[in-house]
Amino acid sequence: MPRPTSRPRPQPPKSPPTEPVAAQDPAASQGRVPAAPGEPVLVVGLGNPGPEYAETRHNLGFRVVDLLAGRMGARFSAHKTGTEIAEGRRSGRRVILAKPRSYVNLSGAAVAGVLRYFSLPVDSLVVVHDELDLPFGVVRLKRGGGEGGHNGLRSVSASLGTKDYFRTRFGIGRPPGRMDPADYVLRRFSAAERRELDVGVELSADAVEILLDEGLEQAQNRFHPING
């Protein structure tokens, strides 16, 4: 679906907010989210608000956190941080799910705001997003590293002042031919992709849950071999 011409393409924030986010827990180890058992975690799905974007590739993060909310019996509602928030529990741990109401490229301020509101450190954060550099349906997890040209991640990193947060990445593949990636991520899935989409969303939600329950290394060992 072509990008609406009435709306300018959002740009990532030029500078991080002056109010700092809580520092990481120095006791963090073995990729657990967060380091201390029983402490709350924040899972943010990236996407664009509005029904015109709901079926596009860039909204995979929203799809995954919607599924996670359904599994926990939680419902999203508007929150003062500029997000939609749903809360539930998993394995005795409080899980906060968030969907920024800003465009993907401006997600950082909302993510930082949620962390501050709930007094959470950066190492309690998991961001779920679409990934151009992975084939469609491939799920990968990591902590830190580059943003792979994803302007939503750039915005989050700029607002937090660090790249050292957890990511669950859902592959969408590279655009065909000379198509601009910015156009590609705002298009709907192909017919072939739609047949596999629900399976991929389920797999991504499973990966987030194992990340929360068992830590990064175990989640990587479990899910990275699935697609090679």
C-alpha cells in the first residue's frame, strides 16, 4: 500500500531526552530479562498507529504483543505515556506490554517514557520489531548491536542513550528490485507471506516468552536453529 501523501515521513529524534532512564542493573547476567527474578519486564512492539497500517510489514511488533496480551488475558488501553499498555503475569513475573501511539520512527520518546513511569531499568526492556535483514518468517533474538537501518530502533537507542536492550526480530526480507525499503515496510504482505504470517507471529511470541522465562542464551538456542 503506497505511503499516504498527506503525511510526511516521520524522522527519528535528533537528540535523547534530558531526563535519564534508570541505569542497568550491574548484576545482569546470562541474558536474563531482567536480572533479578520476579522483577517486572517491559515488552514493546513497534508499529504505526491507525487501521491503514495494521496489515503492513512495519506493524509486526504490534501483532506479536497483541498475541502476547491475548495469551495473558490482558487488554490494551490508552496510557499517559503516549502508548497503549496491557499488563499481565507470566511465571510469577509482572509483564508490561506497550504499543507506542507515535509513528515507528518516533517510538523512542514513548519507550523511554514508559520505562521512567514504571521505574524500570533498560535491561528490563524487550523491543519486538520487523527486520529487513532476515528472510521472511525467521525469528532471531539479541541484546544490543546495530539497528540494521531500522529507524524505530534508532529512535529508541537515541532516546535511551544506549543500544544495550533486548530485541526480538521478525524477518520480512529485503524489498524486490529497486523498491525503497521505506515503501516496502509500509506495504501489505504478499499472498504467500500471508499464508505463513500467523505461524511466524506465534513463533515470535513464543520466543519472547522463552526469553523472559529462561534468558537470552536459552531462547537463542531454542529458536535460532529453526530457520537455519
